[in-house]
Amino acid sequence: MILYVKTGCPWCIKVLDYAKDNGIEFTELRNIATPGVSEELIARGGKRQVPYLVDEKSGTEMYESADIIEYLKKF
């Protein structure tokens, strides 16, 4: 799973803390402060909003920390 984040984003921290506390690891964290990543996120999801989860195995992609945490509860 890939998680798009931004340094200092409280909603991103909320998702990352949940994942850490529950032993869930992301294959990649992509920070939108990195050149090109913001454009990649917009092309993928349509907005420059984080956090944004991509689960390539299931084809699931979503914004909103609460929705992402609910999704992660399946693992």
C-alpha cells in the first residue's frame, strides 16, 4: 500500500500512528513536498489532499483519514 502524506499534516500523523500501533506497514510513503509527487497525486486522485491511500492489490484508493483507518481495520 502507498500512502501520500505531507510533513506535519495532523491527519497523516493520525493514519500513520494507527498503522504503527496495529502493525500495518506501507510499501511506500510519498511526501507531496517531494518534487513531482504532488502532481502525481493530483493525476491519480484529482486533488492535492492528503492523506491519500492506494492499495494496489485491491484497486482501492481513498482520501480522508477516518475512511483510511476504517479500511485499514480489515488488516
